[in-house]
Amino acid sequence: MPPAAALIYALVMLRRLPEIVDQLTWNADYVSVMVMAQSVGTSGKSGRAVIIQIGWYWFDLATEHLPFHRQVWEYAPFVLAMAALALIVWTAWRVAGRFAALLAASIGIAAAPIALATQVAQSFHGTTWFGCALLAAYLCALLSSKMSRRALIAMSVLVALLAGFASATDPLLVPAGDAPFALTLIALWRLRKDDLPRWKWLAGAGAAAGIGLTAGVMVLAGRVAGYGSSFPRGLTHFVTPDHVAGNARQLVTGVFEVAGMPRGGSALGVVLGLFLVAALMIPMAWLIRSRGRDMDAATLAVVGFWVASILGVAAAFLFSDLPHDFLQNSSRYLVSMFYAGAATLPIWAARAPLRLALIAAPATLLILANAASVDSTAAAGRFSPSFSPSLSEPIAFLEQHGLTRGYAGYYDAAPMSFKTDFALHVSPVTEVFTSPEDVCGNPICPFAYNSLSDWYRGDAGPTFILVDPGIHQVDQPPPPGLDQVMTVYHVGRYEIYVYADDVAAHMGTPPRFTRSLF
């Protein structure tokens, strides 16, 4: 049953994929890095850049001169997600046979809308899901494959480079993949030291060290080239005591959302959530109860890695202040839980026909329910932010009046540039300052988050500021003393303030663009 349901899901997903991609490109977190790559690729960079997931920026910059680079940018994340699924399926086949592989493919493809969005969009942690699958597959190959030393060294170097690149791109891979990988190697060394020759253990240790080295070199090289990073406060602060209970609640509800429960809740969503929770608990119970005695080394490594990943992500989520800062949007940090369930439940089930029969019905329900959810979410346009359709009005107005350069809130700026194929160049500004590093000395400042300081150097006018009452960052008129306003247009809910020169020249520079990178 699950394979037939998975085929239905695949057909729905492929039919809706162009719509999903189009809707997601209204999301500033997704398209900002592509806008930066387009800007640097065509005009160069002389100042400072602040980028959140720099790996995707380097990929976009490297492919910017290709004839169909926009399509490459838009669909590369989905290709990466399918590569992650292929690694999971291969690992399941290697340790448990074809039935486990078929079940892993069936469950693994059936991502709920919130998980699918992270698979289709850049900068939504897709590199982390790939990194986890890659490290699990490497452990499996290390312990089960017969290969020459030269082949193993080549594979270890490749894994170190890819996983290190992914770690430098998204630090979520540290608790989700890097730390579990190192812990699994240490545990296997203690428990199954005699199962492998010494040179294989050295290769695994070298891969772990190589991941850290690659990530460190990539970060250092970026700093030397003038690329800094800035993460939301919740990612860099431990949870406060009064937020622990809220984090625990969001951890549970987040796992249920990853399984397919809508944010409003539903009876079906509860069933899907319970199925995913069971899929996460079963490998833990299996590992604890058997203590790995009934598993060969490769199975123990794969199951142990994913159990450590589950615990690592849960701990990072619970003990950081991220859930409090992101609230309902924090569940996307838990998508690796879905991959963990898809990777381990089939391995457990393939050990007995009764187990396969037991999970067939709930797995089929999960797949079909998420197929229906993806279809309805895409049809309703809910993969895009709720405010995005209204941006079509000011975009058309600005193009009609020849106003091609301007400024807007972060959530408006990059999508306006990307959706017009860069006919408009709109850079992010803010009237809301969350830290002293955001303040430039004026009531409105350049927004140094997924942006370039070159965008605010003061070129020729005219320019505009778009005021959007639906976006908190720029929902009030610019201060009268900022610059002389030529005219004000009212377009839908928006106000467009037009200036004769480059209004950014009067804003100042936030410290985030000038602070030391070392």
C-alpha cells in the first residue's frame, strides 16, 4: 500500500512543483541570497555583506552566468532533497534489504507542506537534511562496504568537503548531523572495535576532522572576503527558565506539524503526529532494549546516528531561545525528525513481516494525507506569505512610473526585485532595531541582514521608500528630516515616498556593516 500511495504523492508533487516554487519566491528569506548573488555577479562587491546561509550564495554566484541560472537556483534545492532521499533509500537497502528501501522511499517522499517548503527553497535548511542523510550513508558504507583504501580515502574526503560545506552554510547541522556522527564513531569504537580494521576507523576519524576543517576554512575565507553573518537572537542564546515550558510545548506541536498537522489542528493531524512520534520512539526503544546486540555494525551505526540526531535536534530546540523568538515558525527547524523517522522505521519494520503489516496502514494514511495537504496548500497559494499577492500592485505602479530603485521592509524588498527579474532594485531598510548593531543614527536605517552595504552607498536618484502597514519594519512614514520628498503615491494599502536623490545617502551605516569580522 505505501508504494502505491507514494506514487500518488509523487504525481501531485510534480504537478504542483512549479506553483510551489513560484509561491515560495515571494519569501524574502528564500530569495534574498539569490538577489545578492545577482547583484554581486553583475556589479561586483566593494563593501561588506551580511549573509545568513552563505553556502547557497556561493552556489548562486558560481552559476549566475549560466543561461538558465534562475531555473537552476529555483530547482537546485529540490534536487538536493531528492539526493538526500536517495541516500536514505540506499542506506535502508544496504542494511535491511529491498522492502526497507521501498518503505523508506515511500515515507521519505511524502513530506508535509512545512517540510516540503524546506526542500524546495534555498536557505530553509535543506543542506542540513542532505548532510544528515550523507553522514548516515557514509557510516553505512564505512561499516558494510568492501572497498580499497584509495576508494575509502576518496569517499571520506568527498564526505568531509560536502558535510563541511553544509555545516558552514547552516549551523543546524552541528546538533543534527556533525555531533551525532562523531558520537556514533566513538560509540562504535568502544562497542565494535574489532569489527573493522584500524585504517577504516582512521578514515572515519579523518572524515570527522575534515568536516570541522572544511567548515572552519569556509567561514574564515568568507570573513577575509568581507562576508559576515548575523543570526537571530534565539539561535545564539540559551533558553531562559520562564521559556522552558513553552519550548517543550512547541517541540511537541512542531513535530506534529512536521508530520502534517495543520497549525489550526485537526483529528487527522493528531493521528499523523502520533505516527511520527512512534516512528521516532521505536528506534530509540529498539536501541536501548537490544543494546545493539541483535544489530550488525552497519545497522547499529545507522540507527545510532539517527537516534543521536533526534536527541541532538530536540535538545538544541529545547535549550535555545529560538522557539520563543520564532514562535509558530520554529517548527521548520525540526524537519530532520521526519527524515529520521523515514530512515529508521523501515529498517526496524523489515526485520519481521508482522511489523511491515503493522505500519502499512498508518504509513499509507500519512502519505495520502500529505499528498492532499500539499495539493490544497499549493492550490490556495499558501506556500507564499499571506501578504505577497498585494505586492503586485506597487510593483506594477513602480514599473509604470519608471521608479526602479528604492527601499522597503525586508519581507518586501528582495521579492520585489526577484519577481521583476531585477527590473526593480529594492533594498531592505528598517525602522525597528532589535540590537545596537542595527542603529545607524536615524529613525530609518539600512537593514544589515541578507544584504550588501554597496546597496546604500548613495547613487543617483530618483529613489523611493515603500511603506507597508502590514510589515512591522517599515509601517510608518519616513521621518520628515530624512530627505526632501518629491511626491507621495498611494497604491492599495501602500504609500510610496519618492525622493530626487538616493535617500539611502542620508541614512547612515549600521555597525553590523562595519564591525570587525575577526
